[in-house]
Amino acid sequence: MTGNLEMDGNTKEKEFNNHPSSSNASEASDSIEVDNSKTVLLKIATLYAERLMNDICLVVDGVEYPAHRLILCASSDVFQVMLMSPQWTESQESRVMLKETPQCVPIFSEFLRYFYTGQIRISYGVVLPILSLADKYNVKDLISLCLDYMQSHIAVAATHGTLVSWLEYTSNCGHHDITRSCQNFIKWNLELVAKTADFGNFELDVLVALVHQSGLVVKDEMTLYECLESWLNHQANRLKSRLSPSELEATLEQLVVAVMSPVRFPMMSPRQLAELLLSPLTKKYKEFFVERMAIGMSFHSGQQDRVQEVIRTEEDGASLFEPRLYTVDTCSSLLTIENFHSLPSYHTRTLVFSSHSYLADYAGDRACEWVVDIYPKGVWFKKCFLIVWEGTLEVPEHVIRSVRLSLTCKEPPSDGHEDMRVKVGVLFYGLQDGVEHIARVIEVVHRFSNRERILNLDGLLPFEELNPQQAAVSKDHQGPPAASPFLVGPKKDMLKMHIVISPANCSPLYSSIPSESSF
């Protein structure tokens, strides 16, 4: 018999029979995988905690942080280049001065500790400076952790006044996915964000781009005006100490023109336009606002020549006459389904409501009635028989695993050659970290007529995310299903949505202003 020694995770000696098959069998049965990584990580962390064997010292804002070149280079591409490339003077130094922003200085110690431990505490208040350091030194794994945290805590950032700063930073640094998520949250929950002090941190160009969007969700156009007014007040207070009185006035006037030009004054009612005359901001910049308000009154009085002139001469002028997603009662209705988990599969809930037939005041106060059927747990078509010319045709049973909304116009145009166009918005609410907010928006422009009275919208929400119980059963999932992010309420058992319907016929983007005989 010959002996054979093998070093395993616990350095155990193993004796093998010299018969090949016997040796392999013994190895397969006796070999184990040992994971002692926690102990190894603890040893590395101890090097940092007790400042042992350090060969470099990082100095940040006068504070010294003893460190190890090997750990820095292994964790950061930037440090690797800085400390290992001969053309960099830092590669020859044992003491390196680093310049960090005031926001990053207090958390630099935790950032450096992450290199040794892989652990760091992230919250909505510090994730931005941590991400800033991770970006600066290209710590890719930490960048991913920060972006994942931000994606999962956008609602908290909005309520605690950091979301606009998140948007500004991620946009400038090219983190497009989180930028898009921040943009959507603000676009769909503007009134919530506008109540925070962080709203004043909006850069002018980013805010103007937001105000230009037709998919903006807001109670009405007057509410948007008030949000922008609060932003202007913040800018005035911020600039007072930096500019002379004459420079301040000139700058504020430029800001007013920039942010208020995209405001859709024609979408305000004549009464709201009249009330604007009493606003201190309107009085101060009377010449500008009177001209914008006159465009609104031209729309409401049916002055089509003036409307067409605005469309031709103003940049993006046609959008001034297009409705946004207004949640005011005259344009929308709220639909809720309580005790959602107990709702049977393929069940439907119905809502009947009316909305304005026209947005222009000259057309009168006419309304159109709608029937909304929502199928949140799929659609089931039972087997049926159709009588056709050739005989009877059997239509088999069919099930669609989709969240469907069916919208029916009860009074389409009587003339078969006419149709009416409406802008339909479906706003679904969600819950994140206890904050209720609009989490998903579906928007479509559709034509209704006597021949096409029904609009079916499928896939409004991911079926599995809204119905995790059904998805778990169909996939034989073990354990309790995850809670749906689209259910709200104290028990997270209520589906809540806004149905928004605005007449798109009134918008020159889709057609000219309608005559009295149409919709």
C-alpha cells in the first residue's frame, strides 16, 4: 500500500488505496468543501480597524486614513492606476492627499472600510455621497449596490426631500435606469415632490423639460402653476445674497419666462385665468402673463385663427392646447377594489362616470358618459356557439392571463362618418416603504365611433406582480408569495387606480377645434 497526502480545507490527511478505482471512490466520499471566508474577511478587516502593516496614508480634509496599497488597488480601478502607474506622482508617495466634496468627507471612513469588510450602511440621506465616491474611484460593486438601493427607495427619497438631487446627479453621471425611474416618479407624483424643499434644487433646463411633457400627472394646470411659483420663490431667496437688486430682478424675469412659457394656460378655465390676475407673481410680470392668458381666452372663446397663429409661431405651440393627465373630477374618476386577494379569478369590477366633452368653454358644459370594466385577475371566455351562414361554429374556451381594462363610450357620435378622439390615462397606485404613490401610467389616444365603441387595453400591469398568489400556484411555488407592489392600503389588499379621460379633439395636435355638432 502506498500513501498519498492531500491538503483539504481543514488540512486533513487522507490515505488512499493504490487501486485506482478504490482511490477515486475514497476521494469522492471523503472530500468536503470548507468555507472559511468569514474568518479570512475578519483578518483583512482587522488590518484596517487596528491600522496594522499599512504602507500608505490617505489624507482627506486633514484626517489621516492609514491603508494598504494592495487593498486599494484590488477594490478600485482608479486607485490601481494612481498607485501603480509610474507617471502618477502618487505611486511614489506614502502619503496621498485627496480632495472630496463637503458631502463626501464625513462618510469617507465608511467608504474606505467597505474595501476591507464589504459592509456599509446605506440610507436615503447618505446614498448620494457614497455613490459619488464609488463613481469617482470606480468601485463597480458599490455602484451597483447604491443604484439598487435607490431604485427600491425612490418614494422615501421623494417624501424626505432628496429625490430631485438623486435625479440631477444620476442624470449627470449617466446612470440612465435610475434617472428614468426618478423622472417617472416626479412626473407622476409632482404635487408630492413639490412640497419638499428639494424641489427648489431643480436645475432650470431639467424643470423646463419636465413642464413640457404631456404625460405629467397633476390635479389641473393651475396646480402646476402653483408648483412652479414655489420653485421661483426658492430661487429668489437663494439668489438674494449673491446678486445685486438689479441683477436679481433681471435673473428672476428670465426664470419666470423660461418656466412659465410651457404652462398650458388654455387648459385653465376662464375662472382660473381671471383669478390669476390677483396673483402677486402675475401682477409683477403683468406684460408676460397677460399675453399668455390671452392665448387661453382665445381658445375658450373659439378664436381658431388666433390658436392656429400660436401653433405656427411658437416653439411647441401645439402642445399648449393638449391636455395633460389631470386628476380633477371633471376629467377623471377613482376606482378602488378592496379585499383584492379574495376577489375571484376572472372577476370584473365596473365603474360608470362622465367627463367633459370639451375643454374649450365656448362649447358649453357638456359631458360624455363612460363605462369602465377592469379585469385584474385575467379574462375568461367561455365556450360558445356561433350561428353562421355555413352552420354552427363552436368557439372553444379561452383564458387570457392579463390585466385588462375595457372602456365603453355610451354616447358616440350619431353620424357614422364622424368620430371623437380622447386621451385616456390609467394611473395605478403603488406602495413603497409605506409611501402611497402613482407607480405606473398607461396613456393612449383613441378614436370612438358608433362602429368602435369599446377600447380594450391589455397588459396594464405585470400579471404575476399583481397576482403573486396565482403565479405561485401555477408554478408550484413553495413558500408564501411576495406582496404585490401595486396593492395599497393598511393591509396591502386594495387595488387603486385613476381613470383619466380628456377630449383630444380639442387639441390641434390631433385635429382642429371641433364644431358644435361633433362630440
